[in-house]
Amino acid sequence: MKRKFKNIDKRGVHLVTHSDPKSAISEQYRQIRTNILFSSVDKEVKSIVVTSAEPSDGKSTTAANLAIVLAQQGKQVLLVDTDLRKPSVHYTFNVSNMDGLTSVLTKEISLDKAITKTKVPNLDILTSGPIPPNPSELLDSKSMETILEQLKDRFEYVVLDSPPILVVTDSQILAKKCDGVVLVVASGKTHKESALQAKELLENARSNIFGVVLNAVESVKNRYYMEYK
């Protein structure tokens, strides 16, 4: 059973890779996709955590557009909102968040009922669900590990939109459970010390860092683009 689309007023992130797939920005997202898939030749990449050093660095925009360019290859992709404190995926895709990941973790609904089709071919989403009082504990639970394994069996790629790593420990918890992590930093906004601290936290969590997406960079033609390092 799939949930119906709702008219939701709050603003989500810009899905440029879907609305303008031939743009320079979309090409940069495809380059990020390529770099991730070639970064681990000896191990299959199926689950990808996207986090940022600080709030408003663009991690939700990166996660959603990365999921879309993966789906554009004809792969079955799931975008999961694991930001259980400040979720946004339901706004971006204009769906209800009455049920979602937290509903599945607390066994209120089944995983099948929580997953929603989107208007983007090959892309489904799993919204956060109701905001819980104990996000870190839920994400670090055995139930979360079980759900991730089920999702990796069902989808070819699972992209997790996770909270800023310097704010809460959630992203470190998820990074340990997934194949790798992408760190998003914003040019002219993210402090160098914050970026280095975020990288250190991910390394301490023994996560596989695919790379860093440098967001909000102006090119010589004043075109917004993204750079993968």
C-alpha cells in the first residue's frame, strides 16, 4: 500500500537533476556518482550516508540529487530520511510524514507500507516518520541494522540523508552500518576547523569516507556547481 501525495506548503530542496538533467549542476552530480561507484572497486557499494559538517551546508540537496542520478541509471534506489530531528525529505517530494522510518522501528507499520513511490522513475523514499524522543538510540538499535539489510536486499542503492555530524552522533552511528559516507561542506560558509573535525569524527567511527562534496562554488561563468574531492 503506497501513501498518497499531499499538498505540503513547506519548501524542500531543489531536484535539479530531475527538472534540468542536462544542466552543468546535474553533470556535477553525475560526476559525484561516478566517483563514489569507482572509489571502492573491491567492495560493492549499496548503502551511502550523506552528512555535513554543519547545518545548512547542503547535505539534503546532495542526498536527494545523488539518489536521482543513481536512479537515472535504471537502478532501483531508495532515499531514506534518517534525520530524525529535522527531517526534510517529505517536503521535497510533497508527501505525508505521518508514517516513516520511526514507525517501522517502533513496529507500528510494516516496511512495505512505509515506503513511498515518487514521480522520479526508479526512485522510492522512506520518510523519517514522527520525530522520536530518542533518535540516536533508534538509529543504533538492532532493528535499524535489520531494516538496512532488508533495504539493501530490496534496492540496488540506499541513500541515507543524515544529520550534520558536528551537531549529533547520529551520522557516526549510521556511517558504521553503511558502505560509505559522503561529507558535504559549503564554500565560504563551513569553517575549515569544522570540516576537519567532521572528517576526524568519521575516521574515529571507522567509516569509509568516499569523499567531500564542496558545495556552493561559483565558477568563472558564475554557474553554481559541485566539486568532488
